Amino acid sequence: MCATEKHMIVVGAGIMGASIAYHLASRGIKVTVIDKNHPASGATGSSFGWIHTTVSDDAPDALLRRASVADWHRLEKEIPELWVNWTGALSYDDFSLESQADDSLLRQPGISQLEPALNNPPQRAYYAQQDGAVDPIDATRVLLDKACSLGATLKTQTAVIGFTREGNKITGIETPEGVLKADCLILACGTGISPLLDAIGTPLPIMASPAILLRYGATGHVVNTLISGHDIEVRHARNGDLLAVEDYPATGGMNGVASDTLTAMKAALKGTESAQLLSQSVGLRPVPEDGCPVIGFMGDATGVYVAVMHPAVTCAATLGRMISEELVTGNSLDMLESYRPARFFSGQGGTLAVHNVAKHSPIRAGGAPPLKRYPTRWQIPPVDPE
């Protein structure tokens, strides 16, 4: 348990770390946020930003996703500078259609009315009216700014190069600038968590799943919602640019992805004839080995709390609230019990053993199954985060 008068360090200034820091600071905790680069410079900076709640009931993060909308609305009220675009999401990929009751699906006339730019609207689609989107970089900045206004400290370009300990308890971190003591160390640095835990001697298997974020210039408004289909996954950014997301090709390399995506958009949507690529980036999504979130204290290294999952943007508001409640009150929350790191360990000498492996669909860039156009993209080997 970490009492309110104590000091907590959050390692990682992405959307997850920023939300945890804000929620802790709003409870009066002294918080220091550490990042080896800059805020949102990791997976957050290349995230599509979909607040995506449409999953099957047996998805490992179903309850977290369904709580996320209320928590993002709460954050909007608490932090007026935070921008969330509540357009809803229109999905017509096979997974979305199969996971919804037929009478809940829109038919072609309704789809055309909602998205008149679609050249060939599908026969059926699911409209998740409650879904939204954020600019993950902007949201991270706003959360960190608010945390700092509440007393938190942000240290960027500060690497963790070691740990201090007393017996099995981690008591602080070593940085090039010196030692920072902490009563609780929260690791929220995505794929960077594994090498840090390796240094402590408590390995945790977190894979890196690359996705490509593409930004295109558009001459006007094209789509009204976030569209996720078997052919395109696209939404407008706050400034009017069109954002698209693709999984990293199984064959490796990004050559042709941007042009293929642009071709697909032009075929699917009116108003994209003059669209052109502005930028593209790759984010390494952190995916625990069994596909489920990992939330909680590491057993053998006391004082170390881990928070990692995909999709982090969707669930960041909810997890920030819940994690801060656990750390401040010392009370374990029932919703988080199945996500504890202990499931990876047999209890005998720290041996890894994956338990309760989730039965759910493969990861796609926006959180659904893989695109038909690139059916094997999700099967890429893990990428070294270094």
C-alpha cells in the first residue's frame, strides 16, 4: 500500500502514464513522471486514438472498454482543455458484424445517410454511437500539464539506468542525474517495461506489435464518423486531416502501405481525389503475451506496480482512475483481479507460466481482427523495442 503522503514515480509519459499521474496528483499524491524521451514519443504518438468499446462479451478487456466512455466524459468535465470527438464509429468488418445482433445493424439506406461519402456503402454495418476519438499526443500533454499544475513533476530525456532496493523492496530508481527515492514505482512505459523488469530479475513477457499511422491532407470534410471496414479504417483529425491506420506488413517494410491505403480510400470515399500523404509513423503497441492487460504489483519485487495493455488510449481514463484508487486506498478492485501479473508465474523460483490465456480475436490496428487485404499482418514476430 502507498499512503497519500508518500512519493510515487511513474515511468512512462505516454497516455497511460499521463492518466495515472493525473489521477494520483488529483488525490494529493506527490508524483514524479519519468520518460527517457518526450511525452507521447512511444506507441501513444502513433496511436489512432479510437475510444473503442465494441468487443465481444468474452473479450478480456470488455468491462474496461465499456467503462471507458463514462471516464472520458468525466475527464472532459474535469479538464476543459481536453478534446474528445464523440462522432461514433461505423464498422463493417466481419468481426463487428458477427459480434452484433442482426437487428442492431444499420442497413444500406441508413449507412448512406450517416456517411454519404461512401461510394459503395455496405449492406450492413454496426454504428457504435457512444464511441469517440482523441488526439493521443494532445490528450497526453493536457493530462500531464494538469498533473503538473496539481504538483506533479515531469522529467523528460531521463532514462532509468538502475534501481535501489532494500531486500526485495524496490525503493527508488537510478538516473544519469542521480537517485530518486519512491515508496511506489509504477511502470507504464509499454514495451519498455520488460527490459526494466529483467534488470530487477522479474521478467514479464510483453510483445511489440507494430502499427502504422498515416496522415493525409484533405481539401474538405469527408467522413462524419470513424469508419472501420475491411477496406479502410479512417477518421478526421481535429485539424481536418484524414488519419488512417494499418497493421505492419508481415513481410516487413513500409514500402507501398501508404500508397495502397490512399488507393483504398479513394476507391471507398468521395472527396479524397486530391488527398496526399503528409506523414507516416510506426508505433510499437505493447501486448502482453496472453493478450490480457497486466495491472498490479509484481510479486517478488515489492513496491513495483505494472500497467500495460492494448488498447491503452481506450482504457487510459478508466485505468488511471482505478489504479490511483488501488494505490491510494490499498484496496484491490475486483475488476482488476484477473489482470494481475501473478498469472505469469508458477510460484516456484519465479518460473514463467502463462495462465488464463484469453480466447479472443487477433489484434488489428484499431482493435478489431486483421484486415482482409492483409490477412496475415498480425502474425509478425515480436519486434525488439530497442
